[in-house]
Amino acid sequence: MKFVDEAKIHVKAGDGGNGCISFRRERFIPRGGPNGGDGGKGGDVILQADAQFTTLLDLTYPKQFRAQKGSHGKGKDQTGKNGEDFIIRVPAGTLVREDQTGEVLQDLLSDGQRFVAAQGGRGGRGNARFATPTLRAPRRAEKGEKGQEYTLRLELKLLADVGLIGYPNVGKSTLLSRISSARPKIADYPFTTLVPNLGVVNREDHRPFVVADIPGLIEGASKGAGLGLTFLRHIERTRLLIHLLDISEGPSRDAVKDFHALNHELEAYNPSLQKKTRLVALNKIDLPSVRERATAIENQFEKVGHRLYLISCQTGEGVEELTEAVSRTLESISDQDHG
């Protein structure tokens, strides 16, 4: 299935039905009086979060969504039928914005959460409503109100506990496949991951957590370079970041420099990302050229306040220790949130 995380849609709620002008006409009842019923309410357009949906693909076409109009009132005091609501299902984690102003209208986070995106018009009153002791035969009824109409911009931000970040081809997809049941496409070239992949990590003594493999970032990503801003939004909801590093290309590759360069991109995109807890891991420790430099790099990271986890996504070395650290850190964050 194609992954789509942005969509622009036009929603139109149903118009209310018109009120009816009618009079009771029965044999032997010469002064029957008004009996025009009210019009029915127009249907609402409702956005509903659905955990089974993972993409906004279904909303790219058609882009117009209309709820049903309310029926007109009838004689014999019959109220018109209300229009049916139109429910649009979207993935949990969808942000709803007004297209012109960019104002956030709703953040649909939990499964089943609803938001009335456009409210149906009220039905007009029939002439029976306007009868008074001095006006016994009103020939007046109201037209139904128009339903609300908006153009909305939907943005999907994945709901994951952990975000895997790093330059292209550092082994994020391989790590995800090793610690979870996810099976992302893995190959030896940049930008293998063109869409975020999600995996659930289950551990015996800890709560399960969701990991998102964010497509490779490069310097200038916050300005649109590489895959640009396309996937940076998916990091915003994570509680913890794992920064994966790779120096296997040669001695010219500086792990600390790479770490700071990508942190700069995150800060340029959204300064609040700098406040996120992060763990740092050096991949491909199974290669002699990497192992030789590992101790020196560990010391460098210790000076900037980060413990460096040495792992091999290929052989599994150190991965269990990293996963244990992720579980403990997430539980610590949860305790702080509830404290």
C-alpha cells in the first residue's frame, strides 16, 4: 500500500430541510389550522480516527465529501428526516488544519476519536410553529440553514514511542527487523527506506513499544535536501530517539560530527525536538575497522554527555543491551510524565 501522509479535502455538510406551509383540511372541521412540519437537520461531516488505517491514500481521490441534506417538512405536522452524517475514517495521529490559515482544528490521537469537521444546517420551522392566539393561520415558514463548508488539510504524524534516525544506509531498517517483527525492505544503497516503517517490540519483563524507522536524513534536510521535510514530522510524536551512526566508510567519517549535524537539522525543523531523550548507537561494530576506533569514539561521546552503545545490526552484537536500555528509558519517561 502506498504511504500518503498529507491530503487536502473539501467537506460540505448537508443543508437543513425547508419548513412546510400547510393547513389541516378535514371534513366537518372548517378551522383546521396550520400543520406544516419542520425541515430535517442536514448531516454532519465527521472525521473519525481508526487505528486500522495507516495512510491517507484513500483521501487523495475523491477530494470532495458531502453529507446528506435534511428532508423538507410536510403537512400533518410531519418533520422532515434528518440527513445522514458522512463519516471519514483517518489514521490515528491525523492533524486537522484549516487550509487557508493553517490553524489546527483537531488532533485525532486515539482510536475512535471523532471531530465534526462541518456541521449540518438546522431545519427550517414549519408554519405550525408560528401560530399564536392572534395569528391562527400563519402563511410563513423558514428555509433550512446551509450546512458548513470548509477546505481542510490533513497531516499524518505517526504514533510511535521510538524514532530511529540517522544518515541513509546506516542500518536503521536492519535494526528494526532484528528487534521487531517488521520486515522493511533492506538494500545497500542510500534512501532504501522511502516511507516510515513501524515495528512493535515485545519484551518479557517490559511493556511493548512501537519503533518507527524514519527515512534517512542528510544535512540540509530541514531546508528540503534529500527527502527533506517529508518525514521529519513523524519524529515529533515520539518519546525517545535512537541516533544510529556508521563510520565504516573510512577514517574520514566523524561520528560526533555526524551526530551534531543531524541534531542541527532537527533543531532547525522544530526546536522542541532538541528536548527529546535520545540514545546513541554505533553500528557495524563487527567490522575490524570500526572496532579499532570504537573506544576513542566512546570517549568523545562521553565528553558531550552521551553513552555510546556499540552494536552490530548484522550479527546482533550489543542489540539486546540497546533494546533493554530503550525499555528502561521509556519506563522512566512514563514515570516522569505521571509523576
